[in-house]
Amino acid sequence: MNLNNIQQTYVLFAIFAVILIFASTIGFILKKKSGDRPSSVIDNLNARINAWWIMLIVLGTSIILGKVYFIVLFGIISFFALREFISLLPTRRGDYFPLLIAFYFVIPYQYYLVYTDWYGLYSIFIPLYVFLLIPIASLKQEDTTHFLERSSKIQWGLMVCVFCISHVPALLNLKLPTFQGQPIWLALWLIMVVQASDVLQYVCGKLLGKHKVAPVLSPSKTIEGLVGGIILATALGVAMKWLTPFTYLQAIVIGLTVCIFGFFGGLVMSAIKRDRGVKDWGQLIHGHGGMLDRIDSICFSAPIFFHILRYWWS
């Protein structure tokens, strides 16, 4: 029986659901065996599995509803991520106007440009035009106290939380001559590989970890966890290469690339949290931090993955 692309997408989500059911069962059994004894490892693992369930349901719903809803979903993700980013950094009255522009003009317009597939503009809108607009908007109150730091904070937040994240739905616009599948598969491959790398780094670190990668920035990350997680996530990417135009070797190289950039993305965002003296970006996801805690690795890997495809496969 030959399945069309839409049917194959449904089958893919069914496979992910079966995997999560298995993982949830394991988590439930481990929790039962621990009894009343608190276990941060088991609780954290179950929280990650629950977060994956939420992600699968939200992604699946947006895919069923269509491209517009998928783009709107990531626009909402950018909104909450930017709110978390800004909330951890001190603001002054002079920041209100540029923040108003950032939330209610820049985010909608960036995703509108992605929707219309205006690559020539959405690729430079934030890095160039908004980069100039934010400090100009900050002049309104004539507040010069920490002017450079305040402007840079908003600019950096927009780059990470909006510009970088918008490259995930932008994958739907790519037209690859050698790829006959659904463009949404490319986004799913990226999300699944990078998110799996995060989870597997955590699991491998708990099972095998002895040597810290960055004890100050992220005490829970170990060299063993990093290597094991990236290798296993790359293997997952190879197993799912049918979602992409990649050969086995290309899937290995690109899988390693996005996982490594995802790791450094998480480390950079951890450095910012340490600077602000907090453990999590927020409490949006019960028991597992904020939106940025879940997408920090995708922030760095998404634009890399997008441009690899655009410049070598288009």
C-alpha cells in the first residue's frame, strides 16, 4: 500500500505517540518503584516526557490545521520567549516604547514576512532595520542611563527569540528539487533531533556522567552526557532521514551540526540565566521552567539548519 505525504505525516505522529506512551509507562513504573522517596532524576524525566506530549499535541494540531496555524504557533512561541527574556532583565521607563514596538510590531511583521515567503526582507528585517529602530525608539524618553545595555538587551532578545525561532516555520517555504516530501517534515526532523539531543544528554549524563562540561554555566551537563546524547540524537536523525533529502552521510554530518549548535545554544542561554541569578527562564511549563528553557537549543540550531538546506539543496 502506497501512502501519500499527508498519510505518512499521520503515521509519523502515530510512531512518536507510541514512543511517548512507552516512555510514559517507563516513567510511571520508575515513579511507583521509588514509592514515597523523592527522586529529582525521575521527576525531571517525567517532566520532560510530559513536555514532549504537550509539544507533540500542539505541533500535530497546528500541522492538521495548516501552514498558517503552524506559523502563528511559532509567533506565539516567540512572544512568550521574548517576554521571559525581557522579564529577567531590568527595564526603565525609556524602554516601554521600544518594547511596545518589539512585541506588537516586530513579532507579527517578522512572521508575516515568513508567511509571504519574502526571504529578502525577513532575513534582514531584525538584524538590520530593527537593529537601527530600537535605539531610535529608546530616544523618546531621553533616558541615557545604561542606554547601550538597554538597547542591546532588546536587540539580543529579538534576535534569539524571534529572528532565530522564525527559521523553523520558514522551512515550510523551501523548495528543494530533490525532495518529494512535505516541507513540514524538515521542521519535524529538526525539532525531534535537537529536542531528543537535549533529553538524551540529560539521560546519558545521569547514567554515565562523571566529568562536567561547564560546572559554572550548567552543572548538570557532563562530557559523557554530551557525547552520548549527541551520538544517539544523530542516530535518530539518520533513522528519520526519509523525512529529508539527505543521504546517510549527510544526515550524520547535519545531525551532528544541529546538535552541537543546540548544545551551545543551551549553554549561552544558561550563561544569561546565571548572570541574572535564576535557574529557569519562567514557570510556563509546569515543573519544567519556561518557554525558553524548552527552545533554547532550537534558537541556535534552526537558522543553521535552514541555511544549510537553502544554500546546498535549493
